[in-house]
Amino acid sequence: IMYATPNFSSKQNVVRVNTVVPGAKRAPGENPSAFGIECAIDELAYEVGIDPLEIRLRNYAEQDPHARKAWSTRQLREAFAAGAEAFGWGKRSPMPRSMRDGHQLIGWGVAAGTYPVRRAHGEAVVNILADGSVEVESSSIDMGQGTYTILAQTAAETLGVPVEHVSVKLGDSHFARAGVAGVMTGAVYKAASQALDELIGLAIADPGSPFHALQANTLVVKDGRIASPRGDGPEIPIAELLSAVGRERIEAKGDTMPANATAEERYRNYTTIAVSIPHTEGDYSRHSWCAHFVEVRVDEDFGTVRVSRVVSALDSGRLYNPKLAESQWKGGIIMGIGQALLEEGMVDRRHGRIVNGNLADYMIPTNADIPDIETISVGIPDPHSSVLGGKGVGELGIVGVAPAIANAVFHATGKRIRDLPITLEKLI
């Protein structure tokens, strides 16, 4: 789906080998396939004498070429432009081995990546408590992707309360059922919206409410305080209103399941990912997008490869928390550097066992291996992917990093490496 290729044919063979069975890691399908596609189009660019960035733009896919559907949003062209400008791509010398700094050969490479928007149904409960604080409950989990923070932000923004007044409870099967951690913002948004509607309804209709005599059609909640949008009448904290109407809490449950879903379907959604929603469901094809620009330095005497600069532009739709998104993106890029230059599972071909299954022998990046990384968000809200306009963040960053490094190594050395990691032995 990366490029418009009307004359395309591919073949895939599955062969039994005496080795370990791989497991899923970050972007398990998209990441390894991007290495082949993005290295191939780079090789084609050199073969026909076109700039590697230009050939990607000439073959830009204006719609999903397989599903034949419009993209929900696709800011990949903008990612190419923003990344190229920040990186200084226009100063690139096109010929391999034509850029150097002393005994170091310098190479610049580019590659693009994508990851489909994974969507699944889920449930969440939002409670407004007597003291005006808010609780969010879901059986979803936080494995480092920032679920606690994002769900708190979603509830706070919807209800009009400070985020520090929201507590999030996760990871207990007693809570509302959620199958996939990353898709709970929609359920929390719906639950919080219902809680807000009930809160405002009480404020308008309950005889004990200080707003009852206003005969207002609606009220506004901001910074945990309720007031009339016209500015007349009182302005009071949520806790004071709940006390006045004799309520200790407001509880609302929201879910993104179809209205006619059966109990069995709801249980299957909780226990398996098989019922997740296809990213091409309906009228649109939904994906996140990225473009990576990488500089490498190859020591001409020793053959060592160092990544010296990375600029990545990414489209994840609306960012609920830009700081968390940047952290996720950079984490993926760092893993991509490890994949390209360091990480390799060594398998004993006699017995099919891993022989370097420890952190002493399996090489991973350290701080000394990672340069400054600049990430640029080019996303716009995507209402077709989620109710709040966000798209996938966590998986996206790694996709395309390894081919960008391999392409930069070719530009530096004139040698095309087609398997990873890129090591001294493969360059000499």
C-alpha cells in the first residue's frame, strides 16, 4: 500500500527450517516487510537516476491501491516535506561515496513506513464522586504506552475538570471489560459524556439545585466548576452541586460495542482479538504514516557504522499527549537502530536453539549508540479512525528505520546490504 504500483506481482514461499519460531514484537509484520520494500525502491532510484525522495513522491498512492478506498487521512507527503526540510535533504550529494568528513564516509538515507489503525470495542466506567473528583475504571492495562495518562486526560477534557482530579484504575477483571489497551479512549469519552449529561441534567432539573430557578437549557463545566453559559446565576464546584441535590456519586458506563451485540459477542471481544475491526472497514483505509531521514558515518579504516543524525516526521492523527507520543516514537526509532546495526539472534543450526539468549551476548543499543533524534508531528485529527481523532503511535516509530539506515550505508559506501544487522563483516 505504500506506493501506486499498477504493474506489480509478488510471490511468497513458506519454507520449513530448523530454527526457533518467531514471536510478535513492535510492528511485527509491517516492520520487516518495510525493510524489503524501502530498500528496493531506494535501489530502483539509483538504477534510474532519480533522487530517492523524488521517486517516492512520483509513485505516491492517492488511495489504498489494494482496498481501492480513500485514505482516512494520509499526511505522508507532508511528512516527506517536513522531514526533508528539517534534515537538509536538498544539500545531499547524489553519488555514493561522495560525502565525507576526514576518514569518515557520510551517507544520507530515507525510508517511509506505515501501520494500520488497530480498533477494537471496549467498555469503561466513569464515576463523579461526592468531592468532585473523577474515577475511570477499565480492565485495560498499561504496559508502558501511557494508558493511565491518556485516559485521565480524556475524562478531564470531556468533563471539564482538572486532570489532577482524575484517578484511573486499570487491570482488574472486575472492572468494565476491555480487550485491547490502546483503544479505550473512545469508551472513556462516551462514559464521560454520559456522566456530564447526567450532571448537567441534575443541575438544571433537580429542585435542590442552585441552578433550578434559572430555567436554563444547558450549563457549562470548566475547571471543576458549574456555571451558566450566559454568565448569570451562581458558579459552584461540582462537589457543592452534588451535596445540594443529595447525590454521593454519578456513575456512567460507556462502550463502543454495536448496539445489538449479544452477551456472547461482548465476551468474545473481551477474550480475543479476533473480533477487532478491520482497518479497511467501511469507506476508508486507516493508517498511521512516517518518513525517516538518517545520517550515518562509516569509518573508512575500520568499517564501523554509527548513526549520527535522525529526523523523523510522523502522522498519528491528533496527539492526545504530545510528550508521550514523542517518547513512543523515539523508543521505536531506537529499536530500529538496534535492529539495523546490532541485534541478531544467533541460532545453533544443529539443534535450532538460540545461543546468545542473554544481555551479555545479544547486542542492544545503549546511550552511546543513539544520536539526537528529532521527531515532527504532521498529523491532523482523523475522525474516521477514532472519536477523538487519534491514530496509532506506539508501533509506528520503528517501521522504516532499518531501511533508512541501510540506504544511508549504501550512499556512504556504495555497498548494498540486504540482510540485518549491518556488520563490519558484511561491509568489507
